Amino acid sequence: MTIRYTWRAPFTDDELDALHAEGFGQPVRAVAWRARLERHSLGWVCARPAAGGPLTGFVNVAWDGGGHAFLLDTVVAPAARHTGVGTRLVAAAVDGARAAGCEWLHVDFEPHLRAYYLDACGFRSTDAGLVRL
């Protein structure tokens, strides 16, 4: 199946909520995704079958309004995992952030995703800090 990756593509709150619920193993939360992304994000990438159909993957690119962008909510439908969809989603997000003039793209990840982000997606390891709120 051919997948299309589109920067700032249209989507509905319901379909993104369903993908998040399936992808992250959580209940559907009825989030107003579109309003949130329009307010806080530089852009996002949607992955869909080229012939049409439901979201196969999604990544949000938040930013500071200047040179720093941040990957959030990278998710691929379980049926499409390990097929390269996630890697191509991130590559499209890198391209979108670069085209917008950002100098840096940051990502935080859980230890089991280290090889994915560092090896498959080309990020490099850095020191960072975190405060749980």
C-alpha cells in the first residue's frame, strides 16, 4: 500500500483521537486536536493511504516561535508499524521544520525508542533535563 505524507494536512478531531487511542493504548478522549494544533504547532504530518482512508500515522511539530521545534505525539497505527511509516513521518516533519526556518528539532523519547529515533531517524543523543509537574 502506498502512503502519502502531508504537512499540515486536514484531519478530524475524531480520527486523530481514534489513532491516538489505538496507537497509545488509551481510551478515546474527545480532544479538540485541530484547535490545539492551530494554536501551538508549527505544523504536523499526517500519513494516509494514497487511495484514501483513515489516518495511518501522525506527528506534531510544536515550536517556540523561532529556531526550535519539537516532535510530539508520533504515532503509527499498530497494523502499519515496522513498515517505515514512522520513519517517513519523522522525515517529513524534519523537512517541514527546516522549510519553516527552524535550526533545531528536538525529541524526547522513552528508552525503548532510542534506536528508532537515533538510528532510524538520525537524531543524536544530547543531555537534557526534565521536571515532572
